[in-house]
Amino acid sequence: MIEIGLDDLDDIALGATFLGTGGGGDPYIASLMTRRAIAEHGPVTMLSLEEIDDNALVFACGNMGAPTVAIEKIMAADQPPAAVLALESHLGRKADLLMAFEAGGSNSMMPIYNAAMLGKPMVDADGMGRAFPEMQMVTFSVYGALGSPFALASEHGDTTILDIEDDKRAEYIGRGIVIRMGARSAKASFPMDGRTAKRVAIPGTTSLCQAIGVNLRRSRAANRDPFSALIEMLSGTHYGHAKVLFRGKVTDLIRETRDGWAIGKVVIEEQGEGTLEIEFQNEFLVARQEGTLRAIVPDLICILDTEMAQPITTERLRYGQRVTVMAVSAPPIMRTEAALAVFGPVGFGLEDRFVPVEELP
Amino acid sequence: MIEIGLDDLDDIALGATFLGTGGGGDPYIASLMTRRAIAEHGPVTMLSLEEIDDNALVFACGNMGAPTVAIEKIMAADQPPAAVLALESHLGRKADLLMAFEAGGSNSMMPIYNAAMLGKPMVDADGMGRAFPEMQMVTFSVYGALGSPFALASEHGDTTILDIEDDKRAEYIGRGIVIRMGARSAKASFPMDGRTAKRVAIPGTTSLCQAIGVNLRRSRAANRDPFSALIEMLSGTHYGHAKVLFRGKVTDLIRETRDGWAIGKVVIEEQGEGTLEIEFQNEFLVARQEGTLRAIVPDLICILDTEMAQPITTERLRYGQRVTVMAVSAPPIMRTEAALAVFGPVGFGLEDRFVPVEELP
């Protein structure tokens, strides 16, 4: 059991941007909201999966919408709790614990925010272990927990409860609501008991965000190489294998907004080393160097600026940036056959087979 | 208290097509479903508003979607009851009575269908007194009942509960769900007590459908003028004033599908009489003869084929049809200032002021 206080938020946000692998939205605004909630209501208690009761009721919460809209249309303060309260009222039972469904990007903040606002503890775990664009792309769903019933809340206080037997269809119908709620809804989903959470959630991902953030911050302060320090730190976690894939300059960028996603390709070039091409759909999906596969989803591909090791989100990529590309192995629970069928290459329409980053050149 | 049995369905469907004023969808398929439900579960008990208990819980039910889709994509048998059951489960209370929200068109059948399937009685009343394209266009909403919470169910058994404080926004968000449910959702909405129903509902509209249907059928059988017989019958109801506006041939038709609606204009011509132009948005909204206003929404404009007095829906209008256009005064509860603000000319973006059909040439 640990406490999350004001001093922890910047580190968690920094680590969550790294885990966001280009997507998930910048956690900056969500971290400001969370700062205010903690300042007002006090620090948040976070339990590990092992510490929670088997019969506790856990909700996975976060936002559903377009990251590009999130920057311009800020959530109402009572919007995220409204989703939790609506689901509680529908179930006729209070949630004992809140959890992230997406530890990467801005959704890293939402369980902390909701926990502070509602005076509940949270669980140190999530369903994506990074960021993914769709609701069914969670280990919860892969291992048999159901997203429904789930609640969506708008900034007007409007709420909807969805009860849909298939999480991919839930994503489709839910997205229809989100669009009409102005591409920004708060969500409370995957109501499950503690026993189930222990089986289907990825452990320790909120504290991992914090550890990554602390690591990067300390490297910067000590003027140490942040990349090797981060690689060393990650080697001691269930994310295990991390490496620098490439270092160079952004020389080409194709990015379009299609079906609500930022879809495109970034090319990074270095004299003597050739080019690294990274395809993205909100998140970075696959990296190829001169046609050779270097890393592929669900393994993490992260682009950081070379100087400060600041993770760069897809929408902030610019021509001329000097960047370092890292790859990190996803934890084992995300690499099973069942998991790869949902958020491996095939989940994104890629033709490549998944190969673990540690087996790639 | 009366009973609706198999022999009543064709008459109700015929009258509902008349009250649909061109919209609301052809009740044919819904009447086949209802025929089967009654054959299996027995006749349905229908109470008048005066007969229901003040504390009874009433749901307004029907379908939400595109009438054009309804013809091709038939509802699953358990889809309409699924919406009622979802709303009951959300409220933690069973509905005592079902009611139509739209007596015109195919939605006339849905409370009968649901009542038969679920073994409940229904109320002889509705919220539109005709057909209208949007959820907030009901006297329920005009006089302070709220559409929410309401349930939408898909043919997959998926259900959603919406809790939205404003019925126009509920229409907008609900429509987003309906689109992703394949433009065909079953709905249970406007949960209200009997006391409220007595205040906000339009009385007697299901039995009015039946009376219209019986009247047309008997005129046909007796080779009597069906139009004058219908006008005489309606003069004894709260729809009061009915008349033949025009008789002629369809000589022009512009119809396009825009935002899910059938929008357009039909021109009817008669030598020596000039032309009558009728604008429609699913329903017939306004009729003008050589520029002179003859009838306008919410008063009813109905186009019937001249020979058989069969009401013609917007999507079945064809060049060359010989038609008789009737106008009928809407009941007083639909003509108040508050009602006109929602489903009078301004509700459809028309610039004309409402003038009662009995005051028009």
C-alpha cells in the first residue's frame, strides 16, 4: 500500500507519456485536474493487486474520446466521477476500488483523479500496460472479463449505461455515443471482483509509470544518460527487455486524421545508419529499418527527444526533431496467443507476425 | 377497458398509417409481428387514461430508427421487450402499463406487441397524436415529463440506458446509438406515473387509429365515399375538424435522404384547380396551393389514393398517382404555445406561423 500525493503526479505523468507509445493523449491537463483534486481531498491510497480483497468490487475508469479534442475541450470536474456514480447506481452497489484501464497517456491520471474525488482507494494495475486506441484492446477482455455494464458521462451531466455482450461491439456502439457527447466522455467499465482483477489485470503499471518518471527526472538532474538508466531500471520489471532502436532526425512525416484516429508514418534518418520508419495509429505500431523489422505491437515503441529524453506523442512529432527511438518488451500477459489476437499486429490490420523485440535485430 | 385481438390489428394499422401523415413507417411488418404475439399469448387489455391508477408506472415504447431500414431489417422478436426489461431492471421496478409514444405509423403496434409479449395491459394514449421524427416532439416532453431514463435495445440483445436531462439532447445522443445499432433500435422511455400520464398524454389515440381504420374499411366495403365518412367520424373526436384540401395527380416529386430523413416536396396538380405543393421531412409538414397556406404542422396533412382512400407514406409516393389530400386539426393539447414551440412550424425550421386548419381557406 502506498500513497499518491501531489509530489508524485509529475513523475507518473511523465512515465505515462512514455508508456503511451505516442498515443493515449498528453496527461498534462489530466494531471492538473488531479493535482487540484488531491490538494482538496488529500492523497490517494493505492493497493497492489495482491493486497485487494477477492470480493472487492473494482471498476476500470478513464476517458473515451479523441486525444486531439482533449487538449481543447477540458473535462468538467464532476464528469469523471459521474461515470463511476452512474455505474454504481445501475449496479446498486458501490465500487470498492478504482483501477486504470489504460496506464499509458492521459488515462493514467483518471483513476487517481476519481479516487481523490470519491474518497476511494485505487489498484496499481491496468488492462493495456501502455496505450491502445480501442476498448476491447485490454487484457481484461482477453482473459474473459466483460466491459459491460459500463457508463459514459458527458460534460452536461448526461450519462449512459451500456450492456453489450461483446467488447468489440461495445467499442463500436460506445464510440457512437462518445462522438455525440463531443468526442470526450468519462467512462467507468469492466466491473469485476478482486479475484478476477488478479487474474486479468496487468500488475503494477501505475507504479511503473512513476518509476519511469522518477528515473528520467533523476537522470536529467544528474546529467546522466537517461536512456541507459531507463533500460537498466526496466530490466528489473516485468517489462524486462528495453533497448535503443535508433537515433536520428525526423525527415518525413505523414499524418492524417481518419475515423477519429491519427494515422500515419514517421521517417527518422541518420547518416551512415539509414532510416527507421515507424507506422502509427494513435500509437506507434511497427518500426522497420531499411525494410527489416525492429519492433512491433504490442511491444512498446517510444520516441523521445534525444536531448531531454522527453517522450513525444504522435500529434507533437515535427520535421527536424532529433529523436531517440526505444523499444520495450511488453509483459508476458500481453504476449499470449489470446492477447496477440486482440492487440497484436492482426488487431491493427498489419500483415507482419509478432516477434518479441528481444529476438529482433 | 377493451381488448385488442387479432381482428383489430388491420384496422389499427390502417388508421395508424393515416395518422402517420406520410411518416412513422409502414405498420405492415410490425402488425405481422403483433399478430403472431397475440396468437401466441392472447389478446391485449387496453385501458383509457381515466381508468389507470395514479401510481401505476407507465413506459412509453416503440422503435427508434429509420423507417426505410425497418422494411429491410426486421426486428428480432425479443428486441422490443428487451428495451422494456432493461428499463425495468435499471429502475428496479416493473412497468404496470405500456403506452405508445407515437400513435402514427409502425410505432402504433409496438405497445400492443410488447403488451402481448410481456403480459401487461396498455394505455390508450400517446405523445405525438400522429407521427413525428424526433424523440422530444411529444406532449410528454412539452408538459414536463422526461424521456430519461430510457432504454435502447439492438437485435443482438445489446441494451443501453440513457439518462439525459434534456429530451432534445437525448434525441441527439440516442440517435448516435441507434445509428450504430444499425438504424433500428427498440425503445422504452418516459417512465412516468399514471397521474402524470393523465396530464401529459394525448388520450384515446390507439382507439382513434382503430376507429379510422374501421371507418375506411366499411366505406370501402359499402362503396360509400370514404372521405366524407371519415370527416364525419373525426368531427366527433378531439381531432374535430377534417377536410379535403385537394384532389389531383402527382406531377412532381423531389425526395432525398438527408441526415437519416426523407426530405423533399411533392406537387399535386389538377386542371382548373392549379397545384398543391407539400413539403415533407418524413411527415408532411406544410401544404400550399399556388402560394396560399392550406395546412401546416402540427395539424395533420394526409395523402390518400383517391380510389381506395389508402394513406400513402412519403417513401411510397410516385409520379402519376391520383391522390386526395386531407387535413385534420390536431387536438387542443398539441396546439398550445408550448407544444407549438416544440413541434409546430418552428420545430421544423419553417418560417410560417401556425394557423389552425379550420381558419385556413
